Amino acid sequence: MIGKNIQKAAELIQKGEVIGIPTETVYGLAGNALNAQVVAKIFAIKKRPTFDPLIVHISDLRQVELLSKPRLPESFYILARHFWPGPLTLVVKKSDLIPDIVTSGLDTVGIRMPAHPMTQQLLRLCGLPLAAPSANPFGYISPVTAEHVARQLGDQIPYILDGGRCQIGLESTIVDCTVTPVRILRKGGISVEKIAEALGYSPEVQTHSTDNPKAPGMLSSHYAPRKKLILTDKENVFEQYKYDAHVAFIRYQAPKERPFEQRILTTDNSDAQAAMNLFYYLRELDELPNIHLIIAEKAPNHGLGPAINDRLQRAASEIL
Ligand code: TXA
Ligand code: MG
């Protein structure tokens, strides 16, 4: 069931249920992070391998002290101060309060304070940290509306809290604060440039772990539509398929007219707008019955562009 009743959502969480929640990045599949059985249920519903750790969501900075081991690194405080609440997950050493299943046995935990007002209220009402992966079946495109969640997981969860369309539209950026200099483990809703600016140095970016990993969710085929997707920056590829009615285009910005399916990620050259539209359009095109192939254009390589390209690369079966 989809609804906007935060009180009901909080009660379900307290009872040990797993529910869909909105965040500013993507929808999450949330449950009490302190209860191993609840967390096991999250893995089962998502069909997620247990080697892929979950992010823990909080609403108050003081919760971090309970969930982590002292002392928190300076980089944690700098980044939390700059970007929380917001699309940033910070990896720190975990305390014993967090069951091992949450972190897939790692001695670290990824923590995020989401900015979505309904989720903040939910977190305060239920008084618990929430473990929440993106609310999609493992390997599929992350959901950015409550309906997306309902269509795929609706029959397995009692409630989906509807917070409208996600405004960031890309998962959080993940930064490992347990190392110096810090390391970016996943590109996401906050650009590498912004993180560098806050820190006063350029962090290492290490997002390419293919099979084992510090960010195990970063398997190379992830966020994938069911349909074949080609990622390219070559205009002649678009030219070649221009009149093929079974091929849909995702263009970065205002392109040439096309008589068939085409989605434009941004109309005013805004990386934030492009990010917000990416998963929404990918799903839309993936669900069109007469489309056999999606061709997507690479985003420019700055701001949120690299995060957009990262998701498109993982969705692509071919890069031209
Ligand atoms: O924006 C987001 O982060 C969304 C919303 C719901 O908050 N959540 C999300 O969760 O994208 P998920 O489960 O789809 O991706 C979480 C990823 C894992 O796959 C893993 O790569 C990384 O976070 N992660 C979690 N804990 C970690 C840890 N202790 N060390 C390294 N990476 C970790
Ligand atoms: Mg995910």
C-alpha cells in the first residue's frame, strides 16, 4: 500500500516490518538497523547477496557516536558539517550496536543523514537508525517514485511512504573516512569537486571494484535495465538509428528533433536536472513494449556528469 502516513510508517518500523521510504536520492527499503532479523528480511526481499553491505540512515548527529567507534576522524566532521543532511554516505568504524549482517561482516559502516523532510520526521518518530538499500530488486534501476517501488516490491512489503519524486535522483556519494586521504567509493549526488572543496584537497577516487570490494555494491553490471543499452558520445551512432522506431534515445541536452522516442536529460544544461531525470527516463523507456534498444549519450565530465556516466556505464551492454 502507498500512502503519506508517517505515523503509520514509524509504527510499522517499530514492529519490525520492512517498508519503502522516500529519500532525496532514491527510494529505500527500510527497517530497524539494530535488529539482525529485520535486516535479514531486507536482504531477502531485495534478493541481495549478503556480501553487499547496507547504509544506515540517521536524523541526529549524536546517533553517529553510538553507531561508530571513537574517535571519529576529522574528515568525518568536515564532510558531515558541509553536506548533511544530504546525498552523502560516510564510512566510519562501526560499533558493536550494529549487527554484522548490516555491514556484511566489515568492521566499518556507511552512515547517511537524508534530507527528505518526511524521512527525517519518520526517523525522529520511530527513534531508530534505519538500514536501507535502494528499494529495487538487486541489479535493477533504483526507484525514484513510490510507484516504482510498488510495481516491483509492493506485494512483499506492507507500506510505501510516498514522498513524491526524488529530487536528486542518483544514489548518495560514498566516502570512506577511515583512510587518510579519504577515498570516494561511489560517485553520487554530491560531485567530487564539491567534496574536494570542502576537504581542501582532492580525494582518491576508487570506485572500480569489480568483484570483491570495499564497496561491494559496485559490481560492474548494476542499475541495469532489462533492455540492451548502448552508451556513446558519437553523433554518428545516433544518426545511424535515427529512423528506427524500435530504438529510443536518451540525450544529455537539447538535441535534434526525432520522430521516435527520445528523452532529454536537461533542457537548461543543468547536471542536477539531468541526474534527477536519469533513472526516471531509463525506467520509462525500459517499460515501453515496442522499444528493443536504448542509446544513451554520455554526460559532460564534470559536476554530477561522472556519476551519471557511472550509472550509464553499469547499465550499458556496449560502450561505443
Ligand atoms: O542514496 C543512497 O545511498 C540510497 C538511499 C536509499 O539512501 N541507498 C543506497 O543503498 O544506494 P544501496 O544499498 O543500494 O547501496 C549501498 C552501497 C553498497 O552497495 C556498498 O557499495 C556501500 O553502499 N557500502 C555500504 N556500507 C559500506 C561499507 N561499510 N564500506 C564500503 N561500502 C559500503
Ligand atoms: Mg542500490
